[in-house]
Amino acid sequence: MAERFIPSDADIASRCRAVTKPGLYTILPRANRVESILPDFDKTAAQVLATPQLGARFVQHELHLQPGGGTRTSIKDGLEHFLFVLEGQVSLDLSGNKHPLTQGGFAYLPADLPYTVRNPSGQKSRVLWTKRRYKPVDSRQADLIVGNEKDVPVLPCDTYLEQHLIPYEENVAYDLAFNLLNFEPGIHFGFVESHIMEHGLYMLQGRGIYWLNGDFHEVQTDDFIYMAPFCPQFFYAMGWVKGRYLIYKDVNRDYVDGL
């Protein structure tokens, strides 16, 4: 009887770290993401990370902009937007006012502000792009923010260090937050969190163990995690380098939708 040929990658399914548990959490490693085409962009591929089909109340993409790639026309969809440059550089154009964003650069764009974004360099750029419907509160305004993480203060929080890219604690007009969490190897949360805010989490550096609703998962650079409201969560940083991730959450509003 002839010996059967078994490909060297026959355990491909056993090595898959992608997990989807509806109503609780989703883990999307880079190896398991596919690319989509968005009609409002050219020379750009989108890895779709979170949408309402998942149960999220926001949309989050990782955009891969080839040289010269970007928006075809101004984006003016009535949603609020947040851009964070993961790699490379982009040019953000606000009615003729151009803002260069390099790695670590970010921008919060209020719902009534049209903009275009383009990769002016000769290399691919990666941008985390988040959008959601803004919930206004009285007459207070959520203003445009353009900056870079290196200029944002690093503050102690629980057992780790945190950077607030949006000043949501100083101005409740902002209904979302994007925070950078920094963990030295071996550092972990001081307690298990379970709260109303949902999360979109992107691992920027390092690796660790994420405990989600009783399940342990090893996570690493470029992993994406969606956490539904009230999903119990706990993080422990591992390895030899600092663990860092960017996390989205909804804030500063009463949760009466659906009443």
C-alpha cells in the first residue's frame, strides 16, 4: 500500500487563533483576516475588523494604502471618525488644510467635518479607521483633534501606564475614547473588568494572555479583539518587550437605547 502524502501544513486549522463567540468577544489575528474593496477608496485594501453584523455599535477597518492610494472624494457621511497611523504616513486634508500624519499620528474628526486622506509616500501605509454615529449632548462641541502619540502624556492607571488620545474626561461632548495602554513584561490588570463599554482593541507591540469570559488566549502584535459590553476581561503582558495596545470604548453617555 502506497504511503499517503501529508502536506507539511496539514495542521493549519489547529494553528488558527481566530475565535468568534457572538455576544461576548472576537479575536482576529492578522493571519486570518481577508481584504475587502471599499468603493470610496482607490489603491486601498480594507481588513474589516468590526461591524454591526458582529454586534458592534461602530465600524473599524485596517486600511492598507498603496503609494498614492486614499479616498476618491471627501468623506462626509455624517459619522464621527478616528484615524490612527499604524505604519507609514498619510496626508489628511481638511478643506485645503493638510495635516501630515506619520506612525503614531492620529485624528478625531467630528461628524460634520468632510475630509480626504491619501498616502503621499512611495511605500504602503497602514491606518486604523474607526467610524460611528455621534450622540450629541446639549450644546457642547466635540472638536477636531490632530496629534501624535509621542506628544500625549503618559499617566499611571491601575498597574499600567495609559495615554488618552481624546480628552473625554475633560469634555463630555466626546462620546468615545481611544487610549494607549502600556504594560511592562509581567504586568497585568489589578482586577477583572466587566462593564457596559464595548471595546475594539488593536495590539501594537508585544504579546500576552487575554482572559475573556473564562477563556485564556495568547495574543500578539497586530491581533484585533472585539469585546462586547459586560464581557469579563483581564490582560497579562508576557515576553521580553513592552506590551502596548490601542483600545476604543464608548463613554460619557447614558445607556438608554432600546428602552
